Amino acid sequence: MAVVKSVAVRALKFSSAVNFRLNRCGGGAISLRVKSFSTFMSPPSKAIVYEQHGSPDSVTRVVDLPPVEVRENDVCVQMIAAPINPSDINRIEGVYPVRPPVPAVGGYEGVGQVYAVGSKVNGLSPGDWVIPSPPSSGTWQTYVVKEESVWHKIDKTCPMEYAATITVNPLTALRMLEDFVLLNSGDSVVQNGATSIVGQCVIQLARLRGISSINIIRDRAGSDEAKEKLKALGADEVFSESQLNVKNVKSLLVNLPEPALGFNCVGGNAASLVLKYLREGGTMVTYGGMSKKPITVSTTSFIFKDLALRGFWLQNWLSMGKVKECREMIDYLLGLARDGKLKYETELVPFEEFPVALDKTLGKLETMRM
């Protein structure tokens, strides 16, 4: 993943997403609370904009945006960091189910510092760190103006890169562990795409609950190192896809129960491997399709194993009026990150080098890998 920081980008080491770092708040920035007038203007902003859908490296550009009116219930936020997630790429391409109308500013999550507040804003003050919660489009710019209700105040002691990226991937992992099958300490789960951010979060969140994880990764250079890194996060078993070309994959399990729950973000053969591990009556949840290959399920899996196939889309869950619950879970996840119990790495890229961060996300440039 890459993160754009202070109009700069961080690439999350274990994922295809990218974070870019925007303006580092503090220092010479002037924060103010306007009480005398009902409206005032934000500072001018730099933004990554696309005016039509298409390949992100051809349709995005950095532009200067004029000041925006800050109304009495608005908050002007100076962005610190924002990720480039695969879903951001899909929105720009025009293939994501929910996307803003063009022209649009990219980005969907991130962290910023309150720069100024309108006269009727009472819950936030200049200097507070905030994230859009639920996520909101348009985070790839130096200043964002939205109503107070959009912003969730967070603990400033949390590392910036986690604050910028906590919603889309870690929250997906948490919800999938809790929403489909009642898991108890001593149970196990199985997943493909284990080196992704979601995959790493599943490993760590499951471990905290006493749940074992069986993890499947692609065959590629450096896979042995990736296995060791996943085990350092708490993975119980890690297999490459080629290792599972055996008649009975369950014979590879050592002192682990058959999993009742599996996660699939790849599709194709990798999804079939997850299904092979599931116990009778087990459930596989699909939340991505990186291989762009369909899921094939045998008739016997349905009839004799009674397997269930489900799907998870965070956007749909967030649209169910769960703002309070969402923010409570984000605070929980940020607490884990602050305490070192939830880990993933980021690579910082300056905002003015956004094309570099984008190329890392698209796989055109080498980036840190698990």
C-alpha cells in the first residue's frame, strides 16, 4: 500500500495499496476558530484530480484548487497522509460500484489535522487529529472542507501511517472475523492473500482472540521470507499454493482444528484451496478478486460438506447507519496499533512525487514487499 503524506506518499510494504503523505501539520501553519462570521474561506489547496475515468497514470494530475467557503458547521482539515488503495484505482478507472462524479479529487481515507472550524462547531478544535468516518471521497488534497459530522477525532499518539490507513483494510478484517461465524478461542480460520494488509490484520486479530490461522500465499521469489514474516505476526501455518497440490490438504495440518471460516480475496484456484480446508458446514467469505478468475465450487462441496459462500463489501456495511459502531471499532484498532499489537509497514513518498507512488501501487516500480 502507498500513503501520500502531507501531500507525500507512503507505500504499505505488504500490500498493493499506497499512502501519500500530505502537509505535515504544525510548524508554521496558522489554526483559527472563527466565531465572528458565519463563513470564511479555506487556504488554497493542491489536489490530485481526474476529469474522466481511465488508467490512473494517464487521467490523474496535480492541480491548484481555489479557497473553499467554510460555513458555520464546517471544519477545514489540513491533510497529513492518505493511502492509495486498490479501490481508489478502481474508482478512477470507473469500474468501482460506488464512485464520485467526475471531475473528482481522488482518495477515500486518510488523516489530517484541524486547521480551522466554523462558528457553530463545538466538538473539534484546531490542532485535533481527525479522520473521515465513515470514509469520504476527496482525501488526496492538502485541505479538505467538510461538515463536522464527517470527522472523527482520534488520539494524536497513534502513529500517522496507521491513522491514515485504519479504516478500509483493518476494519474489513475485523468485521469479517466477527460477522459470519461465531468463533471461539481454539478455533481456526483459513485465508488466501495472506500477505495483504487485510490478511496480516486477520492473522493478528485472530491471534488476539486465541484463534489459529492457516495462510496461503502465492509462489514467487521471496516466498520463504514472506512465510517467516507472517509467522512473526502470529500465523500458525503458512503454505504456498504449490505446497497444497496434494490429495488431502488437511493432512498438512498439525494439531489445528479444521477451520469453520475462510477468507478469499484472490479467486480461481486460490479460492478452491480455501474451500478444501473448510470443515463440514464451513463458510468462505469473498472480499476481493485479485486474480480476476471465477470461483469454482464442486457440487459435492455443497451437497456433502454443506459449505456456504458469502461476500463482504465494507462500503455496504458502512452504509447501514453504523457510524457510532464504526468509530468505536476504529478507536479499538488504533489502540492496538499504538500498543504495537497490530502492525504493517508503510513507505513514505512525497506528494509532489505522486506519480512514483502511483507506479508502486500499479506494480510498475519495485516497492517493499512481504
